Amino acid sequence: MNILIVDDSVLCRQSAAEVLAPLAGMAPRQVDSVPAAWQALVGGYRVDLAVVDVRMPQAGGLEMLDRLRQD
């Protein structure tokens, strides 16, 4: 299972990755911003589960999820 964790907090990303790694069977991919998440997705990373912070400086997680639904 491919999991993408998007959060500007290193501690939150690492904590979520630690909890979700057994579910994924591998280390989840971690990025620190919505633009970095888009770069991963455009680069071919296929996501089964996205864990996204709602409030981030450049773009919010809800904006990202809305855009994902459109695609």
C-alpha cells in the first residue's frame, strides 16, 4: 500500500509514518508541502492513502484533496 504523508511538521510526519508503516508494509512517503506532494504525484507516485495536514503555509490540505477529487 502506498501512503503519502503531507505535513509541514517533521514531528507529525514522522509520527504518522511510524504508525502507518506496518499497514503499508513499507515506509510511507513523506513530504513537507502541497507543492512537494504534487511533484511526487506528477512524477508517478501512486497513492492508496493520503494523510494531509489541513493547515499549511503554502496551500492547505483541503485544497489539495479537492484538486485530487477533480482529477
